Amino acid sequence: MKAFRGEPSIFTSARPEDRRAELEVKNLTLKFGGITALSKIDLNVRDGELVSIIGPNGAGKTSLLNSITGYYKPQEGQISFNGQDVIGLSTHHLTRIGIGRTYQNIELFPGMTVLSNMLLARHVHCGYHVGKASLFLKSVREEEVRHRKILEELIDFLEMQAIRKQLVGSLPYGMRKRVELGRALALQPRLLVLDEPFAGMTLEEKEDMVRFLVELNEAWNQTMILVEHDMSIVMSISKRVAVFDFGVKIAEGSPDFVQNHPQVIKAYLGDTSKIE
Amino acid sequence: MRKLQFHPCGSFKTSYQQDLNIFSTDFGRLWMGISIVLLFGVVPFISSAYILYVVNNIGIYAIAAVGLNLLIGFTGQISLGHGAFFGVGAYAAAILATKGGFPFFLAVPIAGVVSAAVGMVFGLPSARLKHLYLCIATLAGQFIIEYVLVQWEGLTGGAQGIFVPSATLFGINLGNDRAFFYVIFGCFVLMTWIAVNLIRTRIGRAFIAIRDNDRAAEGMGIPVFPYKLLSFAISSFYAGFAGALFAFYTMSITPEPFNLWLSIQYIAMIIIGGLGSIPGSVFGVIFIVTLNEVLSHATEYLMNVGVSTGVAITIAPLREFVYGLAIVLFIIFEPKGLAEVWRIVRSNFRLWPFSY
């Protein structure tokens, strides 16, 4: 696919092996006291894929994302990322090895500008230490400028030029979601984990967001996991869909397969066989 | 030559470099230049001995307050032990100078490092504790250090304190106020510049992220606990550095001044000045030190005027009352502190005379 929104250098100049992402979740069980939030989950995400996770409220979608990104510590099972066992690693470590995410209830820094929010995401890519920073040496200045350029490319990509100096707290909800996507991209993640990026958006905002995600995935080969409730979007952009219900994965496959799966229909609509 | 920027009515920046500058206009740079010239060239020569003493105290406290603002205002970790860290710096410098025979220019930074190490130890609870709970944990630090300063007589001289030899720097005796003025304010300018640099780089951004939302900070790849400790260390280094200057300036130290009251005063300084603002910390120090001096002069004056002596004795505690009142009024009417007042004044000037 042709790229339509500029050519951000984090995509064009990165070597394919630096962006490779293979996630393997095996037999994962997560319990909170007596409640089993996830039981024996298997899920694979291959390089360049866009995998969606759907399911009714409380199905365990966000719990799985929180386990993958290190916020929750599952009791059993394995999660491996590019062959490395990542269970037990802290969130900041996972961010450094290339798992970046957005949050369901936007976790931006409302008192900072869009630009500072995104600059924060470049933290792991800044090489200088406290000593150099305190003297603001030339190398520090140059590095700051380099990161600023990278961010400007992302700002162009996400069409946020007009709001770059605005405080995030003053932006409308849909725009904040976009800023959060921008911040996650600035982390330069191998695997981008999106938790309900379309929640609470107007139709136009959803359309814009779909365009960004599709272009990221198709033109820039960004590996993504998407948790979302909007079925029409999920079914039209995902390559593979996994359906969760009460902490169990009940189906996985192409959008068409999943839509006609009897258990999925049962989970969403209830047992239809009794209606006669 | 580059076109100078004085009163831009919009953003006319043409490079990302310009966005990184401390002063966004040449006007700001000009005023900074003028004030530095006034500070170093005029103030020490026109001030009386008493005024110079007050100004020197402002300089010493300002260094510690800038450090404390890095911790409380930027990283959001409240420390009630800063007075004690200041004391650790003072004692470390005094002990290094008397027992170790270290020269002034080595004793001061080493005292800062000692204080930073102590600060990090008392910052350890921040791994688990937040907000008020951390506040109480650092309060424990304050009392432990005070206790050690009084009781470890072999090292600290107990309640007697230590006499510090007069400082010399490159063969110049710093025994008089004017010479010491240059040392204090040289250090002050350097330390403030370093604080500003830290804030505009990834270190400061990480601090602010931890203050605003530590969960998201973790998601941005920032190891939260090490950065909290770093903040404790930097801030205690500032306090210890200032404490060391204090020790050399007063020439004799006892555990008395480094009590909880001093810690509270530091917090009052940065709240009144403005949390999360470097110039604010300095404004706060100027305000509090001046207020202290004015109030003590006022009570002294009333005591000595025959008619009001009786009244003055009854209203002597009024000093603490006015002090508390000032803090409360600031919190109610200008919670962002003097820095915000300064910003409003500046923006009024920027738009004058067309303030719309």
C-alpha cells in the first residue's frame, strides 16, 4: 500500500529486524484472589499482523493487555516476545524492549502540551545521562532537536499540527485519543497495543483513526493488538479476531469465521435456541 | 545580524533549537543580563553590612529551595526532612574542614554528596509510599538526623557545635560578607542554571511525568523508583551544598537551626514562590526571608518604644501568626504562588497597551 501521510523516519529508516514483533501467549492464567480473570489463554501475534480482541464487558480483554504490558503478574503460563520470556518484567522494561500501548481511560499528562507528552515517550531513546543533561552540552541539544524532528514527522502523520503547543487537558476527547496514539508511536514500539482507541469518538474521528491504523499496519507494517467494541471497525480492519468471554478465549479466526461462530453469537446475543 | 526579538505577538521561531532556549525573547535575555550585572556589580557595594547579611542568607536559602522545588514541585515527592539535609551538609562541611583539613572548594561539594547519600536513604520509602504517607516517613528522617546531630558528640560536638575555620578560596580570605557574597551568588547562578537544564531535558520530563501520573510514566519506559531516588539525591545535594555554604558563612554551627521549623520554612518558601517553578523558588525565599526580618524588626521596635512594651510582649507571638497568615492567604488567593503573579505582570506588559 502507498503511504499517504508523509514518511516518518522511525518507519522508513528502521531496519526490519528492529521492528520485528512476535508475541506468543501460552496457557495464561490470571487470578485476583478467588476470581479468575483469565484462564488458559493462548494467543499468537505474528510480525506485521493486526489482531483484534473482542468480547463483552468483563471478558478479560484489558486484563490480557495489562498482563502483556507488565501491569498485572499472571500466576501461570508464558508470554514470550521475540523469543524472550517477558513474564515478571516491569512495565518500563517492556516499553524499552518494544511494547508500547495506549490506555482505555486516556493516561496522558493533562497539564503538559501535546509536544511535551510526545517528548516524554522519547525518554528511552534519549542516550544522555544526568551529568550531560545538567550542563546541557551540545550533544544533548542536538539529540533533543533530533527527537523533535521525529515527533514533527509523527505530528504530520497524525495531522495534529494545529494543536502541538496546546495543553492536552484543553483538547476534546477524540483528539486526546489521537494524541495518545501519537505518544505510543513516539515510543517507537515493535508491538503497538491499543486499548479501545475508538471509545467515545464521533463518526468523523473514528474514520480518521481507522485511516491512521490501516496505514500504520498496511504501509508501515506495524504489528498491533487492538481491543475494541465497535464491531464494524474490528471486522473491516483486522486480519484475525480473538473472542473472549468470562476469561476464556471462545473463538479465534478470520472476521467472517468469528462472526458466524455459534459460541460468539451466544456470548453477545444470549442463547437463541430457546427463543421459539 | 540576526533580527532581535523583543515583543513578538506570535511565534516566530524558525528552528527547533530556538524552542530549547531558556529565554524565548531577546528581551528576557537582556533583562537577565542587566540583573546579573546589578547583582554582582552594584548590590554588594551599595548595601549596608546588615542588608548584605540578609542578601547572603537569601542566596544560601535559594540554592536549597531550588533543590527542594525539584523534589516537591517537579517530582511530587513531599519531603519534611529538608532542614535536616541542610544540616547534614553543614555538619559534613564543618567536619571535613576541621577534622579532615579539606579546603573550602572541596569541602562544599563533598558535603553536598554526603547529603545526597543521606537524602537517598530517606528517599527509600518512596518506593512504596506516596503523598502524606511519604511525608510522615521523611518526617522520621528529620527527627533521626536531629537526634544524631545532638547525640553523636564525638563527631558533631553535640549541643556545643563546631567552630568552622574561615574559608579561603584561591588564596583569598572569604571572612568578610562581600567576598562571601560572590561565592554564594556564583554558586547560586551555577546551580540554578543546572536545575533549569535538568528540567528541559529528559530527566526533568521524567520527574514531571512521575508527579502527574506514575502509572503512565512507567508505560513511557521511565523506571519510577530510580528516578524518585535520583530526585531525592539531586534535591538533597542542593540542600547539602547550601548547608555547607551556611556553615562556612556563619563560622559556627549547632544542631539548633536545622530543626523541623526550618523544613517547614522551606516548604512555605516554595509554596509561596510557586511549586514547579525555578524562579518561583527564588521569589519565595526572598519573600520569606524579608518577611522574617521585617517582623522581627517590628517586634523589636515595639518592645523598645516605652508606651507599647507591655503590648509588644503580649503580641510577640504575632510574628508566627503573620507568617502563617501569609501562607494561608497565598494558598487561597494565588495557589500557584509568586511565580504566577510574575507571569501575569509580564503578560500584561507584553500586550500593553492593546490588552485584547
